[in-house]
Amino acid sequence: MKSPHLLEIVSKKGENGTVCSKSGPKKESNNGCPNTNNMLSLGGTLCTYFRVFVYYAKARSNVYIFAFATLVSLVLGSHGHVDPIIAGSVVAASYFMALATYIYNDATDFEVDKINKTNRPSVTGKATKRQLVIMVSILNGAALFLVALATISASHIIIINIYPLFISICFIAIGVAYSHPKSNLKDKFPLKTIVTAAGAALLSLLGGTAASGVGAIGAVSGIYANDIITTIIVSTATTIFSLPIFYAALFFFAFFFILGPLGDIADLKGDRSVGRRTFPIVIGIRSTLLVMLSMPLTIISMTIPLILLPALGNSSSLLPLPNLHGYQTDIMHLRMIGMCLIIGACSATLTFVLKISKNTNNVFAIKSSRPKMRFLHVMLQVSLLIAFL
């Protein structure tokens, strides 16, 4: 006669289960099979989403440019005195939000990407639509947490800086509206390019606004160094409108006003098949190239006066440099080499666009040219650092 402890455990549904132990059934909370299965299932789910993240980090390698622009703006806003915790949090948040926006775009753009023969995980079958939507939520949630961590920094005082969080929420809202089927801004002309460029400018401003808390900490911590009192200060928006941060945001806006239409020229076939209204479809490729050329020309036309104003202000008392709402200090301390590098990078961009204009039918050549454009933008951002620091 078999003893009870050798009997197989039967599930509540009446199906035969596996034997957990020959010494008798144990409670589920004490290392029983259900708990082990749940842990294995959770581990498998985490591995799956980590793989999806890695796939997209590789497929969307261009996203680093957003994080870099955020970092440059933060360095400019803090005048080189970067808080590593704030910098790490905000730069990682910028990367996560940008990547989440691209992933959500791919989740709603499957048919177009298939026609355009992209190598994205949504097309290659490495990720399902449900996994992509969940990944978007995870990345945006992590980004908001990191920004919140950066907005409240303690060093003898507590700095509450609401602007980075506000900018992050605006960027996420724009990113969702860009691809959501009910709004679908990417199908509307000229909103597709304007919204993309505006989102890029917001992530650049994110770094500058986060830096305003750094300045407050540095200014006040010395005063209260020996005090136990903790003071709550709401950071002002003065740093947001400084000339270097404004220029950094403008450059990133202009860069995406060039890169966006360039991608639209390459994706012309797929966009036309789904009725999307992009610049090359609505106004033609030639006119689109003229719009792209106008961006670096605009930056050059705004940079030359900044080179001339300090010289005019120093050469004659009859031409005093106006205050310009606090921008006078920034203008007077510009480094000439940095301004020349800015003009040089814009000139190289003009040459590059003109070269592309001679080969607009070669889709592969246009797509392969985008990494070179990103490199030119990195040069532009580095030129800003040299000019203003």
C-alpha cells in the first residue's frame, strides 16, 4: 500500500501535475513549483524586453544624437560646472524618451517600413507590436523617473526645478501624438517635419533647464555651508533663455529640419503608398532641397552679427553694445574660433546637401548619407561649446 506522501499532486482543474518532491507537498510560498515557475516566467519576460531594447538600440543607433545634444546644452547652461548625477539622469532620460518615440513610430508604421525595406525589429519579426507598446511605456516611465530625480537635488539645500519635468511631459505628448492613429501628425503636412524638429529642440532645452538647478546649488551651498537649515527654492527660468542654450536648441531644430526631409526623400515610395503628405510629396524634391538649404544659411546669418557686435562695441564708444536682456555678457565673451567653426560646419552642411541634390534617385546613397549629417551636427554642437565656454 502506497503511503500518502508518494501520491502525485493533482491540480485544482483536475489535471495531473508534476511531482514537486517525494517527501510530500510543500506550501507554495516555500520554494514550491508555482513560485519557481513564476520566477522563471518573470526572468524570461525581462530577458525578452531586454533583447527588444538591445535590438532597437542597434537598429536606431541615431538616437545617441539626442542624448549628446542634451548633454551639450547642460554643459552650456552650467558653464562647465556639471553635476554628474543630474547629467547622468537627464542624458539617460533624453535617450530613453527619444528611443521610445522611435519605437512607437515603428509600432504604428509597419506597412510603410515593410515597403521601404528597413531592418527594424518590427519588420524583421524580432519584436511584436504588443512588446513594442509595452517597451514604450517602460522607457517613458523610466525617463520621467530619472528627470524627477534630476529636478530635486540636495546639497545643504533642496532645489526644485520643475522645467525639465514639464519639458519631458511635453516631449512624450508630442511623440505619442506624432504616431497615434487618432492624431497621426506624421501624415500631415507640414506638421511631420515641424513636430520632429520641435521635439529635437525640446530635448536640447531639457539639458539647459536641468542646469539651472546646478547654478542655484553652487550659489547657495557656500552661504549655508555651516547651517543645518534646509531651504526649498524653486529654480527660476533665467538659465533657459540664455544665449548659448537658445542657440543649441535652434541648431538642433535646424538639424532635424534638414535630416527629416532627407529621410522623407529616401522613403518617398512607402510614404506615397499610404497617402502620407511629406515635403517631397507635397512641394517636390527640388523645393524640399531649397528648404533644407535655408536652415544652415539661417544659422550663418544669425552667427555673423554675433562675431561683429563685440568688435563694434569695443572699437567705438559711439556704438555701445545693447544689453539685450542679459545676453551682453554672453556675446562679449564669445570665442572667435568657435564662431568660425560654426560657420564652417554650416558651410559643410550646405555642400553636403548640394551634393545630395545631384543624386536624389539613389535611395541607398541618401540613406547612407544620414550618418554623415549626424557627424556634421556633432561638429556643430562641439563648436558651440568652444564658442560659449
